[in-house]
Amino acid sequence: MTAVFKVLSKGAGVTIQDLGRAGWRRFGVSPGGAMDAVAMMEANRLVGNCLDAPVLEVLLQGARVECLVNCWVGIAGADLVEGFASGTARRVQAGEVLVFNQSGNGMWVYLAVPGGLEGVRNFGSVSVDARVGLGSECVKGAILSTEGNPCLHDFVSVVRRVTPPSEVRYFKPTESFELLKGPQFDAFPAVDRAALVADAWSVSARSDRTGYRLEGALLQYSKSTYSEPVLPGSFQVTSDGRVIVTLAYGPTVGGYPKLALLQEKDIARFVQCRPGTKLKFKWKK
């Protein structure tokens, strides 16, 4: 193994992530994994890794990561790294410090190195879920390693080192989403169905990896339903009429009624919406 990064500061959050723990939901284990799986896979593509290779996921500003060797690093997701454009790969030098303080839009940024990062593997994944003690938490001073020697990587297998302009995603202060009808759609009164797509919503600062809370109208339907499986992207309505969009670290089952469901292809874009981002919804026809 080769030590590649030292965490100097965690900022809002630094974790090791891959595509998560598929196949364990029936045992109550959330899939977890990278919040923005599209960006995670893009970072890996940039350095020639398999798409599921573990990467470093960084949330917003404040983190500082020191590079311990000369090697290639690919970065994708939110444009938050000073002097390092998202969607590119470049050589870094031993002693170089990557600073996550750029004030671009988006929430999550991903760093990949050739070979992927090492971490404790639970249920087939190294993804960190600090709430339940899965994975290796990246504390201040943590040394992160990769198998082999990334310094000698010659990029024979690299597909590209820059994301093509046609595939670059731009995260905006206002986003629109088409929604699918949720399992309890027909149980909600017409006024609630209309409010979800008529009113302006925003992402609450009380959001986390479990789910994003939405700020907007209070819905009227407050009945609980029987406990049933909960998919990432479910619009659950709490007993006080508030909306929470469950994400990959959320519960696998629950009894809140679900009015709507994000399309799977939109989850990666949705999680990049910062607190305060204005959201507009419409029903998919």
C-alpha cells in the first residue's frame, strides 16, 4: 500500500465512499455509498479506475487534504477545490495541499487516485456510515492509502483526463424536477398533490445524508401508513405536514406516507442542491 493523502482538516465532512452496499436492504442495512454516484464514477474514469473504486468524498468548504506523493488525482462533482477545476485530472506533487474553499455551487466533490483508496470493508463496501459505525472514519490527521504505487501509473487505460463539455453538469441556485407518483399518492387530498407542484420549495439547512428536508407549504395529510420499504428519493410527509426526501442513508422501511418519488436519474443532481436552493416540481406524465 502507498499513503497518498493526509487529512489536515475535515471541514464540513470528509469520508471514503464507493457505490454502497447493494443487496442488504432486506436486512435493514441502508445502501449508503456516494451521495452523487454520477460524480464519483466520473472521478474514477478520469484516472482510469473501475467505476466502483473507493474515492474521497468532501462536503462543502473547510476541508484541507495534503498530498503525500507525486501522483494523478481526478476531481468531479461540485467545483470547490481551489486551483483545480471539477471534471479534470492532473498531477499533484508531494506536499501540495488541496483546499476546499471555492464558493461554487454544489455540495459534494470527489477525489480519485489510481487504484482507489483503502478502507475497512463491511457488507462488501468501504463506504463510511458514521451513524452505525460502518467504514473507516476520516478524522483529522488520518492517513489514506491505496494499493500499489499510484506514482508509477502510466495511464494506458485512461479514457479521458477532462470531462467532455457535453457531459459537464452545472449546479444552479434553482432546480426543477419531474416527480413520479408515490405509493400513497391516491390517499393524499387534491390540495396536497397540487401544493407540491404549485408552491416554491427550498432545501432546508437541517438536511443530512439520511434525507433532505424541504421548506415550503405544510401539507394537510397526517395519517401514518403500515410499515413498508422506503426507496431513496421518496417524498415522505411527516405527521406535522413537512416533507423529507429520503436518501441512500435513510431507513429501509418506514410508516410515513409517500406522496411522490424522485426519478433515479435525478437523485445525483438533487443531492447537489445546497441549503436555500429553490426547487420546482411537476408530475411526470
